[in-house]
Amino acid sequence: MSDPTIGFLKADVARFCRGVEELAPAIRLRLLVELRQALGEVTDEALDGAMAAATAEGWGLRQIGGQAGLSHEKVRYRLAARKAAGEPGGTA
């Protein structure tokens, strides 16, 4: 079962999407693309932080990948990119 907070967030996003339905297509498309990019940036950053925290607790790359729905190589890549960017918790 999903966390209720996710349901509230999903409802907020759905409300936003319904709110742009009456706009001109060009504006509607621009706003939806901006929303998608913003959500991607925020969730990617949070996911990378969570993976770094799991690494700090001793989790293996395969275990993290299993929880995150990513291959262990993708986890390794993202953690290495985090380290290269100077963010805490990255691994090489």
C-alpha cells in the first residue's frame, strides 16, 4: 500500500493538470513540460540522497537498486556522479 502522502501529492499534481486544460495548447504544453522537469529534478535529487544514505548504512548496490528500481550499475553511476559533484554520500 502506498503512503497517503503520495496520494495527496498526486492529487495536487492532478489538480494542477486539470487547471491547465483550458489554456492554449502551446501554454499548456510548456507548463506541463516545466512541471515534469521540476518534479524530475526534485525526485532525482531526493533519490540520490536516499541512495547515498543507504550506502552510508552499509547497503550494497544491488540492494539499493532493488529498492530504487534501478540496476546496481545505474546506482553506482549516480553515486559516482554525486561524489564528482561534491555532494556528501557519493561513492566511486
